[in-house]
Amino acid sequence: MNTLQKAGKASKFLLATVGATLFGSKPPKPPQYANSVAELEAYVNKLVEMSRPPGLSLVVVKDGKMIYNKSFGLADGPNRIPATPETIYHWGSMTKPTTATAIMQLHERGALNIEDLVTKYLPDFRVQYPSSSSERITIRHLLNHSSGIGNPNILEFVHEEGEPFPDQVELAQRLLDGNNKLQFEPGTDAMYTNLGYTVLGAVVEAVAGQPHKDYAVENIFRPLKMEHTDYVYSDETRQYAAVGSQPNGSITSAMLPMMVDTDAWIRESVNGRMWFKHGNADFTGAAGVRSPTSDAARFVMAFLNGGELNGAQILSPESVAMMFHDGHIEPKGGQTASLYKGVKHGLGWMIWPDGERLRIMHPGSVPMGFSATMQLYPEERLGIIVHGNEWAYGVNFRGISLMDSIVQLAANMNW
């Protein structure tokens, strides 16, 4: 489908949804505080009762333990399948910290150095620099989104279940061939870029000598006992898969045809909501992980514990400290700066102020119906993960998304 066709489809979607967007019901505003678990759950229940999102799972970890784990609403609305603690959701861009973890593991092992030029590991890496004297792109630049590589729409690069994943080195260069002009001098600004993390996935693949997704499963997820976490569904995990959805009457649904072929991916449309087929992102460095929130909690607990969980040391404390505290760069504009005021990019994580509290976080979303966020308060050994089966980041209160509002309520409670 060409650009004009995509624009035409988007225009039709937009005209069809403006009325519902203007006059339809809106999600409730979050309370200023939740003084108890019951008050927190009352707000979440209001959201899922309005199908915003239809299904949601929330986990809280504190001092190395999972202290709260509950699911709400429906994992599959048309089939009336409830969300449970075993429900598996797509992470979307919440995958990026796992890709950064893989890079830091290889850095620790001496297989690469994050200060190295990308061309050392990807000789065919080609970009158009602003000038002949421009600083060349390093792995560090990719980790904190300061490379200058743009963020073109690559979300259309998806494939059906059962189809093979493309070679990440070849995919990264193919995507760069049409998007190789840098937006700024490397290291001088930050621009959130899925393409940059696709290149990081290619670096892992080139250095490790195996598919990036396999490396992550073998070296991160399984050592942490994240047994139901992967980039694909197995025969066992498919039964727990949440189904992505999006309301017809929303601005975000009007944007979908510009990003994905909605006709090919809609499973069914019921009661004003699209429900999508399962699919896989081609680019494993930027997105693609899926898991239950209880598995995501294990990843968060490892980071809150200096890279170790139950005897499995996936990173050294020094590497975790680098990812949390080193290389912060604040974007001067763009989507990240507008959605998260004051956010800075670190090595794989975002640093988002919460008053005087240190908050390390990363959101994720999938246009075909998923949103996620994991937020860590390292000094308090507190972590919160929310997953839902709607692309909900377009709805904001007080400058934050619905999921962020849940996290803020939980983060301010006395656990």
C-alpha cells in the first residue's frame, strides 16, 4: 500500500470516528491519591468497565518480592476470556531495556565496547552525516537515542505467527537505506528511535553469532526464570495470550492505517472495537517481547537488586548503575519530550522526574492493541508494571497516560 492509499484510509477512519471521539464517553479522571489497595482497584475497575483498556494486569514489587499481582477485565472480549495473572501481553518498546541489557552483557564479557563505532561490528552500516567532521556513531549513541538516526514508521514490518524472523543485520541496513540522513550531530541531542534499537539488535546478532531474540531468551529471560517470556508463542503459552484491541471511535484508531495494514490484521470488530490477530514484529531490538506481568516483575526485581535475582546474575552492579545514571541526555523536542516532560534518555532506560524521587522507566505500545509500562524507584527498591490490551497512550490526564496514572497512584501508596 502506497502513502496516498494509507492517507486515504486514515482520512476515512478519522471521519468515521470524529463523532464518537467528540461525543463518546471518556475514561474517568484518576483520583489524586489512592489511600488503600481498595481505592486503587476501584479506579482500575472503572477503567476496564469502560473497556479502557478491556483487560489490564498490575504488579508491584518491593524489597525483592512481588507484593501485589492482580488482573482485571478481559484478555479477549469477544470470547469473554478474563485477564488473569497468567495472561501474556506484548511489551512493545518496553523491549528496549532488554536489548540494552544484552549489549551490556556483551560489553562486560569483552565481546564489544559501548564506546566502539557501530561500523566495527556492522561494516555495512551507512548513514548520511551532517558534515565530514561529524562524530561517528557509537554503540553508546544508539543506547541513549543520541545517534541522530530518525524514527521513521517501521511498525508495518510485521509478520504472521509461524513465519521466520528476518536476519536483523540485513533488516537494519535495509531500513537505513531509505532513512539514513541523520537528524542532528551525534551526541548533541536525543530523538527516540525504533530504528536505532533495530540496529542494536543487529549488533547483538553480529557479535553473538545467533539471532538476537534467541540470545535474549538464553541469556536474560531463562536465567531469571521468566519461563513464559519470549518473542513468539509456544503451544503452551498461546492459550494465555491477550488479544490486542482498539476502539473504533478514537483518534488513535484513525492513525492506524498510516502504520499498519489494518484490513489484514483485524480479527473481528465487535461493539465498536477492533480485535486484532496475533503477529510478530520483524525488528526484535526495538520491540517484540511478550510475557505475563509476573515475568516482567522478575526482570524489574533483578535491576532493583544490582542485576541479580535468586542467584542469577544477568548484569554486574556496575553495569546496572551505568544504565541508571550514566549518559543521560534530554531531548530538545519531539514525541518523548512532549509526552514525558523533563524525561532524559539513559542507557536503555528513561529517567523521568517524580518530584525528588529517582524514577527509571520505559513505556511500550503496539498499535495493534497493546500498552505497557514498567517504572522503577531504585532508591526505594520499588517497581511497578502495568500491561493492557489497548493502545491507550493517546489519552492523557495531567500530561500522563492512563497507565502512568495507575503507576503514580501505586507509587504513592504505603506498601
